[in-house]
Amino acid sequence: MNFNGKVFGAAVAASIAAATPIAASADIIQITEIAPGAKTNVTKDVTFLAPVKGLLSVYLGSIQTGPTTKVSFSSASLDGTALDVVTTGTTNLRQLLDIPVSAGQTVTLAVTSTTQKLGQYSVEFVLGVPEPATWGLMILGFGAVAYSMRRRVAKTGTLAAA
């Protein structure tokens, strides 16, 4: 194996290392809304102020734990974008993943729900910010691949005349 092959191998190894999931730091704010007494089609707005630039994910959930704890979400939207329905029934979950936000940006979640006497639901905002090591490995991998491609020498073959 020559030097170019070793560089290419290092580039592949760096690319694989960059592709492996590395935990990102995240700011998590969880708000639990308790709705005592039966309520029908009540709209509640929950706001979130992004402290840093990143990707925002929103999770909205309710689990029926007894005969009077059911919550049904009629609609849920984040600044006009509807949350995806993950499950309905006893476990009612909705989510919206990886929405880019800027530092200081306020986003509003509008939830319309019908709750039974002891029904409750929770809203969780998760703001993921990639770690510097993730960016460093990715840039190193791209640099190694570019270096190996630049150093590659084109081989030409000759044909023998018969």
C-alpha cells in the first residue's frame, strides 16, 4: 500500500468517525399542563424562546392512565406548521422535528384539546446544538478525502500492436 492508499484509508476512517452519532448538547424545557375538570376544544398557546441557534424539536404527549384521564388533541401547530401524529388512542403523541431557529427567536405552539376530568398533557421543547468535535471530525474527513483525490495520479495504459 502506497502513501496515497494510506491517506485514502485515513479519509475513509475519518468519514466513518464523523458519521457516527455523537451526543449533541441540548437545552430541554418541559412544561406540563394540568387540566382539572372536563374541557372541550380548549386552545392553549405555549411559547419558547430559543437561547441559541440550533434545531428545535417539539414533543407533545398524553398517556391515559385511568378512566377519567384521556386527552384528545384536535390540532397542534408550531407557528402554523402542524405537528406530525405519531400515535393516537391511549397514548396520544405528536412531534415536529429539526426546525431551524435563531438565538432569541420566539416560537409558539398552539394546542387544541379535549380533556377528561383528570386529563393532562406535557410539552417538551428540545434544542440540539452540535458539539465542536462533531464539526471538527467532519471537516477533517472532507479535507482528507480532498487531499487523497488531489494526490491521485492518473494511470495510462499502452496497447501493444499485434
